[in-house]
Amino acid sequence: MESTLTEKGQATIPKVVRDRLKLKHGDKVKFFFHPDGSVVILPKLPATALRGMLSSKRKGKKAPTIEEMDAAVAEGVVNRYLRAVEP
């Protein structure tokens, strides 16, 4: 996929990418630069998206263990890598 830069340096994010990242009008994105020169774009989630994530009062669910949190972080890292290398 490709997009053309305007004179102001702006580009339209293709619909397929917006759909995949669940982006909508007004959302913010973050850019990450890798040492190899590649760039990754990810949606910037508001802090409110994290509200209640670790609360032991989450709809009757118990708070996650350290091991479960470590596993979730590892899964996130793998998913981020896979998004970066997918064509």
C-alpha cells in the first residue's frame, strides 16, 4: 500500500490500515522508528482505555497475576513485531 504526501507533508492512511488499527476520525497515532530504518505506526490509546484493567472489581474477575501480566506483555510485543513485518 502507498499514500502520496501533500505539500504540507500530510498523507492519508489507507482504509485497510485504518480498519486494521480500528482508527476513526480524530484518533491519534504514534510512530516508532526502528534501528533498521523501518517505521511502525500504532494507535495512541487514551489513558482511560486502561481504566479498570487491573482492578479486582472487574465484573467479578480476579486481578491478573504477575505471570499473566508478563504473558500479556510478551504477546503484545510479538503482535507488534508481526504487524511491523507483515506485507
